[in-house]
Amino acid sequence: MTSRLERFIDQGVGRVPADIVLKGGRFFDLVTGDLVQSDIAIGADRIVGTSGDYEGETEIDVSGGIVVPGFIDTHLHIESSLVTPHEFDRCVLPYGVTTAICDPHEIANVLGAEGIEFFLQSSLETIMDIRIQLSSCVPATHLETSGADLPVERLLPYRHHPKVIGLAEFMNFPGVIHKDPVCMAKLDAFQGGHIDGHAPLLSGNDLNGYLSAGIRTEHECTTAGEALEKIRKGMHILVREGSVSKDLAALIPIITERLSPFLALCTDDRNPLDIAEQGHLDHMIRTAIANGVEPLAIYRAASISAARAFGLKDRGLVAPGWRADLVVLDSLENCRADMVFSAGRRVTDALFSSRRPVAPIGLDSVKARPVNAAHFGVPVAEGETPVIGVIPGKIITEHRRYRLPVRGNETTVDLANDIIKVAVIERHGKNGNHANGFVQGFGLKKGAIASTVGHDSHNICVIGVSEDDMARAANRLGEIKGGFVVVEDGKVTGEIALPIAGLMSLEPYETVRDTLHQLRKAAFALGATLEEPFLQLAFLPLLVIPHLKISDRGMVDVDKFALIG
């Protein structure tokens, strides 16, 4: 009986027909940069022949098309797409993303190891190859209340799972530099394996110390200068373009043929509405080319360079013996996927229907106490008040200070300067913490917006002009078991329920996409000016990104890594 391996050899030599042959097209050779006219023969899950003529049991005409390796998203949180891994698979794979390297950090901060197990189980069922990085920072910092705690002992049982790559983004870079014992235990346990980085604006000797811990990849670069320093010091830079964090334009200068072996692409956080309107990694590729990037550089970053950075040695080229993750494009410049193959299987609705479902978890994770308008009062303080300054398209914020108006014995909003209230409410049922502050840059003139998506601990985060509306929005989140809510004059004008850990919907991605349209309209009716106000809101409690943030314990000076007074 012919073995699987023997059959591959016979198919490659041409002794027997291949399972599938793509005929009439060209493939993009990422070694030479040539477009090669050739059949592409596929046996089971791998390519068995190129640069020749082949017969196949199934032959598909791709005349006029260009075949490229499947795209690899090297860092993302599927939870931020607001859908389950199964729906993310169905949403994104048709755009040519055949591999996604995810950190289930969000669900892990709510549910702990149960969240990681949900993702691992899901990754065994999806058509796309979902790989897992084990969440390194649960809780992310000591300055917030998380739903779970994952010490190194809880991570080690998953280290050798076939879908696990290594240790996810090590966000607590101050903990690394200052040799925090908890950080050191995790870093030590994963020496010799892949450790993903997260060190925004870190440079000089502090960066040297961080990298000396064996950290090799980084997705937080926001300038070409920052990226070049990190590349020179041995890091592989993951160029990011998400729904909020948009770094592609700033990093265009480094996306060159010379540097492409040290680059990859990622989205980090991208929702189904942006995917529907713009695309996914395909959007990054055509945007880069339109801005003068050589196609060879960006397509390398999207596939072979990404695969090598994360030790995925079987994919990233259109070549014999490589995994048959393939995308048939209309052109390199347009990067529109006409056909996608995942491990040799043509992506169709029927293929998605063959997957086994995974039961949802964390359906009762929102345990916040009810609040009223009085909970959002901010006592008058002497001098200037710290204000979080939002920068559109960035998750970095500025530490601004203003003399704010006073009403009675409370400090209040300043709409003339676009300054409104922000609050974080502990929602895991642990301590009932509630902290208030001010934020500038959302554009709201009335109402409130609330969310249970609040990186990284995912407590309730609320912004608003009216304290009554802020309370209504926060309380509504408990009623729908998590999600996003918009309130105007006491009335809920938009909402999306995310009952899986308060992070993901039970609905198909199309329903989520359409609901987000209505949600945005409701936010814009309040005066919101940001392109993506909801995910921008979700990053206000992200305490590992400079410079000023807020947690359930209070306002946080990230540069000092300390609570403010």
C-alpha cells in the first residue's frame, strides 16, 4: 500500500495525478520576485509541484490570476473582533488569511485557564490554522482588578499543545527590566521557545535588558526610528494596522526588500465592520503598494518572513513540499482574493459547515454592582486635573492637565475643550471598585457610551457627558451580560450584546457587522468624532501603554507605573 509520503513523491514526479491542479495562472516567487507561469499541483495538504505541467483529479482554471502564499496575521486578539474563533475563521479566511497567531489574553483575563482551553479547543476545529500564544500577563499589572490570575504553573501544562507557539506578548516591560519575580518565573520557563514582545517606546539600555530576556518580536512600534532600533537589536517587527492602532503609514519607510526578512504584518484588534469595509491583511498589502512599497517586500512580510519569525517552517512559499495555503489574486496591486486554499482545501461555505461547534463559555461574567449618577461625581481638587488625551489612530495617550469647571463641590466636564468624564467599574464580582476621571478627544456633546471590553482586565469602562446616562449605560451592560451600549437622554439608542465573557457575540459575524453599523450611528449622534470610538474607549484602561490611563483603582501614570494621588 502506497504511503502518504510516497504518494506525494509520485504526484510531484508526475507518475500519478495530483489531487488538485491550478492551471493557467502565475505564481509570485518570493525568493526571486518573479511572476512564474506554471501549474501548481496539490496533494492533500501540501504543494507537490510547480514550474511544470501537471494532471489532476480536479483541475481548476485560474487563468489571469496570480497565486501567492496564504497570509499570516502574526499578532491578534480574536476576542477584539467581537466574534468567536469559528466566526472569525468564516469572516477572515476568505480574505486570504490562512494562519492567525492569537493571544487569548482578553478572555484569559476574565476566565483564566478556561478561556485558553476554549481557544485551544476552537483552534482544533477551524479551517484556518489558528495558533496560540500563552497569555503572559494575567493580570496585566498590579494596578487593576482582573477576573483571573495565571501564574506560570497554570501555563506550563499547555506549552507542548500542538497549537501552541510560545509565550504571548510580554506587556509588563517594567517588570522585566526590574526583574519582578513573577515575570522572571514566566520568562525563565519559556527560555528556548518563542517569547513575543510588547515594549512601546522602549529604547537604549532598557531595551537591551528587555531583549536579553529572549524576547524576539514586537508589534508596538509607532515610528520608523523606533522600529529600526529594534530591528538592529535583533527584533522581528510586526507592522500593525488595526481598527484603532494604525501604524502602517508611519512604518512604510522600513518596508523594503532589504528589511523584509525582519518584518511581518498584524492587526492586533480589528472588528468585522472594518473588515467588511476595508479588508484584513489584504488591506495592508494594497495600501502599502499604493504608497510605493515594492510588492516583493510586502508579500514577503505577509507570509514567508512571518512564518520564519514564529518557527512555522512548513508555509510561506509557493513551492513543492510546502503547506498548500494559497490565495489566487486578481493582481498584486489590488490584492483581491478570488479563491483561497487552506491546507489544500478550497475554502467554501460547505467546508465551513463541516466544522464541529465548540460550546460557549463565560455567559455570566458581568457581576458589577448597580450604579447611579452619584457614583460618577469627582470631588473638587486644588490646581489642575489630569486628563487622558486621546490621539486618533493610536492607543498611546497623552498626559494632559486642565483647570476644569466646578459645579457645587464637584469637578465637571468641559465641552468647549472636548473634555468629558470617564469611569472604570470592577465587574468580576471581586471588590466593587469604581474610579472616575476625565478624557479629551471623543467629541461627545451629550449622552454616554459604556463597554465591558476594557483592555486588559475588561472591567466596565464608561465615558459620558451626563452622569445619569453613564449610570444607565453601565447598568444596561449587566442586563445584556456584556457588550457595548450607547445612551442618550436616558434611552438606550444602540447596543450589542457580547455575552461570552463580556467580549464576544453568540451571533454570526454578519449580524455583528450590521449591528456595529447601527452602534456607530448612535455614537455619532452623540457627537463622537473618532472613526472607531468603541475600541478607542476599550483602550483607555490599558495600563501598559503610555502615558495616562485609568483602571478600577484610579488614574494611572504609566510612565511612573503608579496610581495618581
